[in-house]
Amino acid sequence: MTTAMILVPRTPIRSGDVVMLKAMISHPMETGYRRTENGEEIPRNIIRRMICRYDGVEVFSVEMHQAIAANPFMSFGVVATKTGPVEFEWVGDNGFRHRQSAQLTVTG
Amino acid sequence: MGPEAQAMQRDDFSNPAMLGVAAGEAAWNSAPANGKPACSGCHGDINATMRGVDARYPARQANGAVMDLTGRIQTCQSQHQAITPEPRESAGLLALQAAVALRSRGMQIEAPASRGLSEAVSRGEALYRQRLGQLNLSCAQCHDDHWGRSLGGTRIPQGHPTGYPIFRLEWQAMGSLQRRLRNCFTGVRAEPFPAGASEWIDLEIYLRQRAAGMASDAPGVRP
Amino acid sequence: MSRPFSPHSGIELDRRALIGAGAMLVTALAVEPAAASPDMAAAIRKFTGGAEPKTGKVTLDIAPLVENGNAVGVEVKVDHPMTPESFVSEIAIFTEKNPVPDVAVFHLSPQSGRAHVVTRMRLATTQNVAAVARLSDGSHWQETREVIVTIAACTED
């Protein structure tokens, strides 16, 4: 079961503030370099992209490679304009796709 | 553990073990397919009923058996949910453990000796002081005689299991105290106790006695 | 290597045998995959389209020594505005000695507000890490840091 956490800062956000969003998702980010005890290669299985859309517009994305640590953690800035969802989408190997949203509330 | 690992643990939003907690909380509320209750069906709100529970584990049960928290959850699964218990070290069971252990965070770990487990504490201490493996080292030789010194790039701790289940950076996954102790056995090139051996519980009880009075920091991050 | 180290063999043969044995020993101990070793500079040039990044503007924050290479915090800030007229469009991270030099490429926009990204990466061994920023005017800026990676004690095997 994939679990993801999105953090929108709780402090009051005014229009024009730059807020740092955080997102972390459970995923082994299997590099493809490890082997089982029997010497068999464990195939690569990683998240390739994370996209963030704010109020429906893509504001940030990141392409990931095997060197991103397991349970990928990302933090980045976004200019708060109006109250609306920040939608995250993660896409990866073997058809992996996970979507999760959080609300960004602008109070003034 | 160094400042980086400490910082990762301190921020609930950075701590990968909190993903396990989120999964465990979801599992807490999920009833098995056979119609038996979810954990919440008997235990209600995890914040209320699980508060302080992990701090007093391992514990003697009503039937006299002494169990660690993993064993207790497995017992609930088989006896009250009529499902095959999830194996130790499975992601699902670790997640439930993490969710329960979080509800003791910040609370003092209770001394097993004060809860009728003095004999287990003594047995555990004997294991702790026993030389093991090809390197012929006991736990005490590193964790009592050389704590604070470096082994590889890590500082040797004093052997206080206050953070389990942990996210160990080396495993890139969650794991139990038993898994971590097995790694110690590998470290001294010793044959680990067999799976399910009472020695694991005795050793954990002794280690928790050492940690008595310390605050739980579960679920933790360790290198 | 089964060639006996015979005192009657010529010096050339003995030396070749020793070098051969040494090379085989190194191969047996190596942990990287069999592919050719990566070139961080080549990967950076591929990102920049051949241009050499200038030093400056970029601050790469990463611990100089880490207890475990599996999850190393890395923070990159670029000292540059984020306006529609001029902004940081990409930040890329590269490593020198990982099996693959590419780590991540962050795509930013004026809506980002700040050129500031944080993530956690894996480092296979002690090595240099480079952060390269591309601005909307096509210029590239970089900072490189060395990280010492130590190994955990008492592992699974």
C-alpha cells in the first residue's frame, strides 16, 4: 500500500507568500544494482517523476534517477495566490502512479 | 547517530518511519475480510487506548506468556481477528507497530524489573555479557566498554532500544529490534538465536531495563 | 590465476603474472556494475548542451561527512530572482562516482517563487556532488562539494 504525506505550512499564508511544500512517498526506489542472497539481480523499480499542480497549473516537477533515496522526499517553493488544491502526482516504473492532494489555504 | 539522522528523526515530515505510521493507522481501522473487527473495533481510538502501551513492552500477558509488542499484535490477529498473523519484519506488521509505538513517544520506558520480569532481565544480562561469534565479542565489550567511540563512521551507542521500530538507513526500510540485533550477530560473526527463541525476548527485556526512565523516541531513524 | 610464481621464469612473465593476479583481485572486490565508469563532466555537458557552467549563484548544502550513503540530505539554493523576465528554469544534481551520474532534474517556473529545492539522495562512496542551475537566459551556474561517505557498522551481511 502506497502512503504519501504532503505538508502545506500551517502558519497563515497570505497571497504572494512563497511557501515551501514538502512531499514524501513510500517507495523502495530499487536501483537495479542489488542482488538477492542467491545472486539474482533485483530489477530497477523507481519513481521517475513527481509533478505538482497548483490550482490546476503545473508549477513544479522533478525527474528522478536511482540516486534518489528510498521513500523520496522533496521540498520546493510555490507562490501562494489563492486557496486551492496542490495536487501531486508520482509516476514510475512498472506503471506506478499515485495521486494525492492537499489544500493550500490563503487567508488574505 | 549523527546530526543528520537526528534531524531526519526530529521532523515528523522528514522521518521516513512516519510513512509506516500512516500505513499502520490505516491498517488499525481496516477490518479483515472475515467480518472480525478491525483493531479499532476492540481498541477504539488509537490515541486513547494505545497511549503508553509500547513503553511497557515486552510484557507478561494474562495467560503468563511474556511477549514483545510484535508478538502481542500477532496474538491479537490470530485470536481476535482469526487471521493468519503477519510475519515478523513484514511491512504490515511493522507499520502497526510503528503506529502503536508512536503513542508512547516522549513517555518514559518502564523498567521490566518493576513489572515482574526480573528473571528475564537477569537472563538477558547474561546473554549481553556472553562472548559470541568468531570475533568472540560480547555486547558489553562494545556497548559498555567502548560506547562513544567510532566503528566505521558511526558512534557506538550504549544499547538503549528507545526508538523501535526504526527506519534504518542501512536497510532503507523499517525494521524491528530483533532485526537490528541480528545485524550485531553478523557483526561479530555469530550464529543468531533461532527465530522465535526466547533469548530474543530476554535480551530485549534486559536492554529495555537499561533504557528504563529514558524517553521513547519511536519510531526512530538510525544509521 | 594459476600460473606458478617460478624463479626460473623470465622477469617479464613474473611481472605480468603478478599484474594479472592483481587486476583479477581488484575485479573480484569491485562493487560497481560491469559497465564503464561514469563521467560526471559528460553528464553535466549533456544537461547544459555543451556549455561550461560558471561558478556562482548556486549554494549546494550537503553534509561533508555522512554516516550512511543511503539517504543524504541535499539542499540547493540559487541566488537569482524568479520573475517572468528572469528565473531559474532547472536545477540538476550530479555525482562523480555513482553508477549513474544523474540524480535529479528539478523544473521550476516563476510560480516557484524561490529557487530552493531539498531532497535526499544516495551516495555510493566518498565523491564530489555537483548542482547545476539553468537560468531562463540560457546561462548555467554550478557549485560542487565533496562528501565523505562512511559505512554503517554491523550490517545484514
